[in-house]
Amino acid sequence: MAILSPLYRRFKRTPVVRKWARIFNGLDSERDSTPGDRPELGNLGQGWIASADQSYSRWQRRFTGARLKLGTCVTVFIAFSFTWLEIGRSLVYGQPLSTANLVSYGAMVLTNIGVYWLLKTPLGRRHPTWGFVGWSLSLQVIPQTVMVCLGGGRTWGTLTDVYGWVFAFFFQATLIPVCWPRHAFVQAITILHDWGIHEFLDESLRVAPTQSRSGFVLDVFWICAICNLSVFLYERLQRTQFNTQSALTQTYRQLSEAESRARSLVENALDGIFRSSPAGQYLSANPAMARIQGYGSPEELMEKVQDIATQVYADPNQRSRFLALITQQDQVVGFESQVRRADGSTAWVEENTRAVRNTQGEIIAFEGTMTDTSMRKQAESETLRALETERELNHLKSQFLSTASHEFRTPLTPILASTEALEHYGDRWTLEKRQRTLGRIQTAVSHMTRLLDEVLTLEKDSSGPLEPTLKPVHLPHFCQELVDELQLTVPTGQSLELHCRPQEFDSSSCVALDGSLLRHILVNLLSNAIKYSPGGTPVKFEVVYGDREAVFRVQDFGIGIPPEDCDRLFESFHRASNVGNLRGRGRGLTIVQRSVTLHRGTINVESTVGEGTTFTVMLPTGLGLGKDESVPTCD
């Protein structure tokens, strides 16, 4: 058996055996089947697997046609074998050739060829059972008719025995089990034909001379009954098998479609879907999972990531927390962590995972989803920053308005008192006293004007980023007007000295600057220098300008700024610790710094406590102008 088994397997795989196995199992040839219902062939002997969209009658027609082709071929071989037997007897034993037998065999061959050809036509494919009737007649009726006509009497295998009937009926039932009414019809024609020939030749129809007519009829009845019962049971079995195979095929098709839909959902999902082992390896993943972690495909992810704790999590302790949670709860929902991508960058993710356990309760895998939350984290961070900025701005506004309301009352009081005094006593005052009173009023008005300018600057800055409006500014004239305006606020004994000169290589007096922002810068610096300088000391205001840069230096010899306050000098509402009772809002230098920043300039501070402070502001005067463009001229 060990030797024959390989030979048998090789014999089954030969093309001839496979072809006859297809025919025997009811498979039509490729030329007779349409692509839509072509059957599938499994191992030899499995039979035809029907497609789900094919009816049983259609399947039966194809099955009958395929079996009929096999039957005609077998019948032709049988006829040729008996023909060679007849010739062999004549050659070996010297018996005379029987012309009737040879012609009957020839008629059998021609009839089967005709049936085979008919099965190739549309009519034969639509009605193969009538082809079965023709083939059945070629086995018994046609040969016997030819032999009787040519032999003129009794010949071999025709009259006195039913061997031919048994052979033909069982041959039909075994090889071509079509519907049993066709078998009964063929059997009735064969029996009536033979009975008619016997009556014509005046011979009794017996199996043996001693057999009674009733016994003969009973033998014939049971032969036909057994053949028809066999065909009926086989047909029922085939119908049941067809329905079962159809239902199974339909189930497989639905299962395949469901699997295809599920695979499509997994592969096209926006969230990463994965299955990993407790040891830290990915067992399966979808494209989104690979994309979240920066890999080109799931295969690359599973190949390169061998330890999730060290290769995926930015903090390896996160993996320990994850394992502890899922071991206790069998699932982890909303687990946020920072992962390391393939290119070294990091991303925030959220995991929803469950534990998969075997029958012993041991964890064998983790299944879950991973969502990239980096954009959400960034949006949350930006929102928090915006809220913090808004909260700080609201606080600054509230503090500024509170301070400003107090500051507004300070200049209004001397204005009201001075105007009332002028109203009631002005006609009795000397000219010098009236001038001093008017000077106090002008000083208070200037103070209120600067306060209003700061309020407007604050409002513009909070509404959106300011943009400098560059226009030609005649610096000598601009600075002189500013000094003349501030002279009214200079206490007796103090002096405000202006030194304005162009650079040596440039004699132009006009530069491109934003006059409004420049006014905020200089007014605040000069006002602070005047305020924090003791009487009898000068305030020096030096301006050096050219077509590409203007430098403004304000120097006082006042109280100075402590080193610990220098870092917070430009914070809103921050005042140095040594200002004492000197009034101020703590907002001026903040406005100065923002105005300088908008001009893309720089501001430097040099200060010594008790000796004075020097502010140096450098502003590019060519901002917004081409490098080779000339400096704008003043009107």
C-alpha cells in the first residue's frame, strides 16, 4: 500500500482522469457553461457545487447533458468492443461474420453520435431528457430492430432472455439517473418493442423454458421497480444536496460580503485598530494605526515595533500603568498618553482597549483603538492660553480703569479750584498770580491729555495688533514742540534740555516714523524723567537721526531704579519699590515698550540708584522703505 499510494495520487492528477471525473461528477465542459454559473471543482468525487443563483431545473439539465455525453462515449466503446469481439471470433475460430450484428453495432454508434451532436445544439441543451430517451433506444430497441430486419429470425441477445433489459436498465439508472418518469417511459417502450417482436416471430417471452408467464412478469416488474426506485432516491438526494449546497453557497457569499465590509471598515477607519500581545508586540493593525505612529504600512509597524513600552510610549512608565489598569479592570477607556512616532516626533493619543483571555482566564492579547488627539490637545492648549490672556487683559483693564478714574480726579481738582478762584478773585489778582493759576490749569489739562492718550492706546492694543503708519516726520520741529509742551509741567528749578542733530553722513531732517507712537514713547519717558528727578537737576533729551535709524536718549539724575525692579520694569502697573509717594499709574513704560516693538526697534535701560537713569530708544527710520529709496521729504 505504501508503494501504491503515491502512484494512485499521481494517477488522479492526470489530465484524462480529471476530465472524466468532471464529466462523471456532473460538470459540463467549459464551452457549454456560461461564466456566471460555472461550477467549482474540488477533489475528485466531491460532485458539483451549485452556485446560489442557479435553479435546480437548470442544474438538472446541465447534469443530464454531461452524463449523456459520458453515456454516449461509453456506449460507443461498448459497440466497438463487441465489434472487435465479432472480428476476433472470425479470425481466431473461423466463425463467419454476422452482418446483422455488425450493422446493429454500427447503428448503435451512429445513434450515439447523433445524440452527442444533438446535445451540442440549443434544443438539446434545453431538453436533454429527450436525448436520454434517444440514447436509451440506441441500447436495446434500435440494435434489436436492425438484427431482426437483417437476420430474419432469432439472433444473439434478442428474444428469449432479459439479459439485455437488465444490462440496459441498470446501465441507465447507474450512469444517467435522470427523472424516474423518463426511465419508466423508456422501459415501457423497450418491453413493448420486445414483446411486439416476439409476437411477430411467434415466440414466447421467457427467461427460461420452464418459467411461467407470471414469474416472468414478476421478474420484469422488480427489475424496473428497483431501477426506478434507485433513480427516484438518487434524484431526491441530488435535489437535497443541491438545495443544501445552494444555501451553503449563499451563506458563504453573505459571509464573504460581511467580511469584506468589516475589512473595509477596519482598513478605512480614521482611528487606529490594533491587537497586541502582553509581551509588547503588535499582532495586527490597520493602516490608520500605522499612520498615527508614523509608519508606512501595518506590516512595517508590526515588523519594527518589538517592544511597545520602549518604542511607542514616550514615558515607559505609561505602559506599566496601562498594564496595571487593564489587569484589574479588563478594559481601559480614555487612556491618554504621549507616544513616540517613527520619525522621533511625539503625539498625544487616547486608547480604548480590552483584555482577551483564554479559557483558563489568562490574558493572551489586547484589542482596542487608538485616536490621535494631538490637534485636540493643541486646540485645548491654545484655548487655555487665550483664556489666560483674556483674563489677564480684563484684569489689566479693570486695574487701569480704576487707576485712571483716580488719576482723572487728581487734575480735575486743581482745574476746578483754579477756575473758581479766577471767577471770584481774578479781577483783584496781579498779572503774575493770574499767570501762575493759568499755568496750573494748563499743566492739569496736559496731564489729562496724556492720560486719555494712554486709554486710547490701551483700547487699540486690546482690539487687535496695531500697525505703525509711517509718515515723514521733521524730527527737530517735532521734538521741539514736544519739549515746549512739557516745559509747562517742569517744576521750578528744573530744566529740560534738547539736543537734536543729524548723523554726520546724513543732513536730512525728515525720517519715516509713526508720529503717534513716537509721541507715546517720548512723552512717557520725558514725563517719568521730570517726575522722578529732584529740583535743580536737568533732564537731558538727546536725538541723533539719519535715513536708516533714529536714536532717542533721555537721561535724568533722579532716584534711579533698583536692580531687582529692572526685570519687571515694563510690566503693566508695576512701579519701582523706591518711588515712595510719587504718583503714577505704572502703565507708561508698558506703552513705551509696545510702541517700540511695533516700530521694530529696541529700548535699553541703564540705572543706578541715587544717581539717575538713562533710557535709549533706537528706531529704524527706513521701515517699509526700499534700501535704495530716498528719505521722504517734509511739506
